[in-house]
Amino acid sequence: MKKIYFIGINGIGMSGLAKIMKTKNYSVKGSDLTRSYVTDEMEAMGIEIYGQHLAEQVMGSDMVIASSAIKADNPEYAYAKEHGVKILKRGELLAMLLNDETGIAVAGTHGKTTTTSMMSSVMLPLNPTIVIGGILPEIGSNAKIGTSEYFVAEADESDNSFLYMYPKYSIITNIEEDHMENHGSLSNIIKSFSVFLDQTKEECIVCADNENIREIIANKKRIRQLSPKITTYGVADQERDIQAGDIRIEGQLTTYEVHVRERSLGRFQLAIPGTHNVLNSLPVIYLAEKFGIPPKKIKEVLAGFKGSRRRYDVLYDNPESGIKIIDDYAHHPTEIKATLSGARSIEKEKITVIFQPHRYSRLKFLLHQFKRAFDEASELILLPVYSAGERDEFGVSLRDLEREIDRDNVSLETDREKIIERILRSAGREIFLFMGAGDISGIAHEAAEKLRRKDETV
């Protein structure tokens, strides 16, 4: 039995692959300095997880999988390199698994987890293998081994590891500036996505409402290079192969008409808010029908789709008091703006946003884009930056973000208990929307639990 060691095993991407390899009867163990909500599940599967990074823990391993956050001076990584143990990036292992199957890889700066989750949910009758950067309620996990040829996976552009992939089908949701500490410029990001498109074997479904995607298509037309087949989708009033129209918000639901090359598939319904989620659903509808799933079944699954965990995840909702707590992963300015716009379309009460910036580098490179991201918030509370292992060496602070936003009802808070107290004292008719990719979710869950206990004593 081959032995695989994962450095940084509790990460959402790493843990999914660890579970896949364990299910494939590999001996799997790993290490991480912090536990997460996937740790218990892996340990229940028999995966041994260490809370420290120690060289001796790697001894006897045939292969080491390293998270992109792991540096060369990590003692486990250094030991593996010194002793000739094969080292792979997480993205390399994922690509090795996907490239041999009918792979459907979902890429994009935003929306890829939601789109991958939708795709996985709709395709469950076909029993695909699934690897997602979030927890999908329908399978209660971020990974699943299937018995069919289909392999649905989220593709990570942050460190260009998605370029190891040669999927049969791919989806590109959008392209924007992000992870500039790795890419350096938007033009480099666009080049990477262009290569990813070229590496798709059969068909790439792209959101043509995004100007950077349109630039890629235009460049390929200019040099007469349009392989693989490109299929476009969108909601803009432009010609698209897959089009959503007549979008209506009816209470908590969004309904819309879908056409594929002038052929009507009828009216669809989503319970998660925002035009961005209508966009996310379009390549899912198109590919699912292509794979033989009837439109009626697709409509049924999408109507019941509640999103993956931490994507507009309603943790607490009291209709009597009007207090609601929502946990959302949004951390890029465009994601924040889209999520808030979707929230405002269905939530009529005061929306108080509690935001935790993610990475000093992102705050530095995208500082000016945060200025209008919170326009739909009634009140904004800023938490200290979640470093994600970065050093505070980018010369940017929370005060810089506060000055950039430059509006009333913005405050800074370093004490999580005071945030929870603020929520418990709320007079009601207020939505608390927690946003960020760090450990802010823990505050949201703690506040929701305390509110539930408070309700029980009334």
C-alpha cells in the first residue's frame, strides 16, 4: 500500500484530496497547525493528523502533497526534498486524477465553488467523483468518489496549479485581478486562463459578460485559434449561446428564462439570491442537459439548491425578531459587491456587515476596489486582517481600508466578544452578514448559537 503524506491537510482543498486517496485505499496521514471542521471527518475515516510539522512524521512516506501555503523551509517539506521523497502540489495530484476521466473543471476568480457545487448537485444521478473547495450539503463533504466516468472539480488559479489540468470540459466564470502576489499583473492572469482554455480537450463554456474573457475570445479569433470549441453564456443584452432573460425576484426566489441557441429550456428558479448566481447556473444547465439529464430534473435540483457551506449560509433566522445571521466566504471586492447586491434584492431590513480582510497582499493590491464594495451595507464593522500565513510587510493597515471606504457607519473592532454582544443586544429587524475567507465564520457560528440559547430561555 502506497503511503501519502499531506502537509497542510486541514485546508479545504487538501482535505478533499486526502479523503479521495483514502477511499482509493492509500495509506493517508498529514499535518496541520490548526484544526478545521473537516478534521473530525478525516480522523473518523482513519486518517492520522498531526498538530505540528515535524520531519520524522514524513519518514516512510512514498509521496508528499504540499499545500500552496507551505514554504521550502517547512521541516516536513525540507525532509522530503532531502531524502528524495516525491513531492507534488495539491493541484498536480488533482490534475492526475481528473485528466484520466471525463473531467469537468470549473475555474474563475469568483463563483467557482458555487458553480462546482451546482454542477455536482445536478450530476449526482450520474454518480460523479467530486472535489469542491467547500462543503456540499447534498454529500455532507467536500469530496466524493464516484463510479462513473465523470469527475467534477474546482480548478485553482491562485498559484496557476489549474494549468496541470487537461479537462474534457471546462467552465470559466470570470477573470479579474486577484492573487497579485503570485501573478504580478492582470495580463498574466489573462494569459494563464487563455492557456487553461487551450488545454481543454473538447469544450470550454465561458461567461462572455466578463470583459477579460471577451478579450481572450477576440484574441483567439484574431489569430484564428478557436480550439477547443468555445460556448458563451451570459445575462447581458448581447448574443450568447446560453442566455438568461426575464429575471424576476419574487420574495426569496429568483426566476428566469433560459435559452440555448434560441431553444427555450423554460423557466428556472433559484433560492439563493443575486444575478451572479443566475450566471453560475447557466453552464451547469447546459452541460447537465448535454450529459443526458432532463431539464425537468435540472430545474428541480436547482430550485432546491441552498449553496455550499459559507456561501450565503443562513445560520440563524428568527422571523419574530427579524434577526438573521448569514455566513459568507466573499473576500474579493467584486464578490462582496455581488453578494451584498443579491442580499439587498431579497432582504428588506437593515444589513450590518462584519468583514474580515483576507491577506495583507490582497488588501494592498485591491485597496481602491474596496471603496464601493460595501455600498449596499447599512453598517460596516471591520475586523483585523486574517494573514493566512503572510507576514505583515505590505505597508497596509485596517485604518487604510477605513479611510478608503470613507463613509459613515464604519467602525473597527478587535474584540470578537464585543461583536457577539452587539448582536445579542440588537433590537431586531437586522441582518448580520459575516464576510471573509478567514476564521470569521467561527464568530458567526458562536453568535448564532448564543441567539438560539437565548430563544430557548424566553
